[in-house]
Amino acid sequence: MSKLLSEILSHVSVLSVNGNPEIPVRKVEFDSRKVSKGDLFVAVPGTKVDGHDFIGQAINKGAAAILYEDTDNSDPRVCWIKTKDSSVALAMVASAFYDFPSEKIKLSGITGTNGKTTVATLLYKLFKSFGYKVGLLSTVSVFIDDKIVEASHTTPDALTINRFLREMIDAGCEYAFIEVSSHAIKQNRVYDLDFDVAVFSNITHDHLDYHKTFDEYIKAKKLFFDNLSPSASALVNIDDRNGRVMIQNTEAMVSTYALKRPADFKGKVIENSFEGLLIEINGKQVWTRLSGDFNAYNLLSVYGVACLLKQYPDKVLTKLSALQAAAGRFDVIKSDDGRSAIIDYAHTPDALENVLKTIQDVRTKHQQLITIIGAGGDRDKTKRPVMAEIAVAYSDKVILTSDNPRSESPLAIIEDMKKGISKEKTHQILEITDRKQAIHTACMIANNKDIILIAGKGHETYQEIEGKRYHFDDKQIIQSIFKHHKKRV
């Protein structure tokens, strides 16, 4: 496909144009390595590299036009378009190039520290169960109706989002659900998308390596709601004290959900077990296959979104009872001899505490809880001791191990985690840097009926060590151990 440059720039705020804008553009790129003849190259300043440094490379590879913020280059071979903010311009250009796909599909975005993947995935499954063709953009995977595409980021770049939305529409999808990360909001990746519903789940300690302060992190999330149109719906968890903050300046129609206070979508947990939740939603009870109060919140938000998208409430409740959680979210694996392992993506203090509280609520006094936990390298270091402290507070035994150490020393990460553990609690911990060995050790320690929590990686099937990715799947490993190494009853 190709479009006239002038058409692509039709709603972009342009400061100046030097050259002929009435030229065909074959595709849009912001990565100079992907540029070919007839492309529009958008030079975007990034966190690590600046696209303006690669304008010359883009021209040499055949770019027909350059959209930029600031450069002295004036090569006459291309059309030069100056703009104030090229990350905003990229989002608007992407939208125009793919014929404004977000306007032609009912798009819902979910933001918050925890719950994004579960809520987006449950919504995808729910609307599929209603018989619709549906799209999903999540951390775990991208679905274009039944076609699956591997995901590389929680929220892709603006070009990729719009391309996927275009493919969803072409495949006949009526609804799409997308995770919206704070990075994506800050970097304008979801700018100019026409959201029908925006969800705020919660906000807790995370990503301070990027946002630097918790206040900046909140502001990034809030920006998502500030940019909603008056025709959109904002659905916020008002049990989280920042729920009200999110909607202070929004023009969207506001709805609320909560377990602890009055709300438009009010829930109450009646029964909680490893098998699932009995939850009351707006006065009607439903049994679901998800466990824990944190999943009660997820289910409430799913119910709320479905109702805001004009689905019948009773039909929604009926379908909720059959849904299963996203991969790597409180995924329970049982051995023949009675041991239980729970795989969960919990990699923030709040998420870890939610999972541990759920296990605490449903385990018996005779069941020992062994928690395997690490922390990601090259990421927010301040949460490491907090997570170790939480793990020790709720567990009988804690094994500190590797997550994705990336370029950091696994031992150094563990030392950071140990700072959160008092001397009186050190007898509860083991240090095993090899994650596979840590899982084996937990299985050796566990008696029949005991519970092993393997936290931090969830659905991930790799480990990042010294710049390389190696295959590693927590679930695969524990299933193999349970199959081949049975304890005596």
C-alpha cells in the first residue's frame, strides 16, 4: 500500500515543509535499518538513541521524506517536514497511514501496575465466547481473532499498534483489547488512538528505574485518561486511592468498580479457594475459576467493561464462570503425591503480596509454603529488598534465586534482596542463583500437601543472561519434576 505524503500529514501539527509533499509514501519507519526506497522516515529521540542521528542513513537507503524535530540536514533528494514533537507526529502519521483503524473498531485499553494482562486476556476470551471476532494486544501474545502473533513489548510502538489494528479490522474484528503500559503513555505510543473504554486497575511500586519518582509514574498513567474523548468511558478502581486521581481531568464518562466501597460495579468475595472464587457482583453471585481478591478486582473490571460495551449483564456473568486466567497468572500445577506449585508473574511488591495473601487465605495450618523469588537485573533496584521482605513475611521458606539477571550479577541482585530481611528471619532463606536448581530444591524440601510458589516470570519462556536469551520455562520445569520425581506418601 502507499499514500500521498500530504494525506499522511493531514492532521499532523507541522512547523515547516521543505520539498514536495505530493509524493507517494510506500511505508512509514522510525528505525533507519528498516527504511527502503520511497519511505517516510520519522526521526524520534529515544531513551538510548536519537533517530536524528540516523537521518543520513535513512536517506541513503532511499527515504523519500524525513519528519523531524531539529536537524541541520537539508539534502534536496528528500522532502523535509519539521514538527514540534516527532513521537506525537509518529503516532498521528501511523494512524493516518493505516486509515485511522482505532476509529473503526471498539477499542478498550487497560492500564495499571498489576492486572493488565489478565483483564485484557479475559476480555478477549469473554467476547470470543459471545461469538464476536476479537483482537488482543498483550504482554503474552497478540491475537488477530484466532491468529496468534508473538508479543515483544507490553505495548508496541505506534506503527505496530496501528498495523495490528488494521489487520484486526481486515480480519473482521469488531472489538480489540490492549494493555497500555506507563512507558507507552509517556512515549506517545497510544497517542491519537480512539479508545471506547479505558480501565485503571491499580498503581503500586514499579518502573521507578524509568519514571524516577512515584509521582511521575502516577502522572504517566493519568495522562492516558486526560487524553480520552468525551465519548469514551473511563472505568477506575476506586479502592485504589489513585483511582480518583486518574479521572480528575478526563472528559470521558466515568464509571467505578470496588470491593470495599460503593461503586457502579460493586463486588464481594463470598468464598475463596484454589479451585476458584464465589463472588457477588451487583447483587448476583457467580462462581469463577480464578482465585484471590486480586482476581476479584480483575473480574469486576472485566464485567464493567463488558457492560459499558453494551453486553447484557446476566449473559456476562454466565460467561465469566467459564473463563480461565491468562498464562502464568496463579497457574496451579498439582503432583500425584499432593504437592502444589503455583506459577505467577508477580514481579512487583504489591503483586507478590496479593498472591501470597491468597495462598495464606486458602492453605491449611499443616501446609508449608515455599516461595521461589528473584528480581530482574538492570531494573528498579529499590523494590528488591521490599519483595524479599514480603516473601519472608508470608512464607515458611524462601529461596532467593535469579529472574532475568540481564547484565547484572545474580549474586549482587540477591544481596540487594537480602537487605530487606532481618537477622531474625535469615534462617528462613536459601540462596541458589541457578533458577532450575532452586525449583528442584523447593520440590525436595516440600512435603506432601505443601505449596511451592514460583514467582516473577509467569508466562515467560526465557531467561536473559549477559545479553543473551536462553530457553527457560518455570511451568515446564515443575511439570517435569512432578512427573519424574515423586515423593513417598
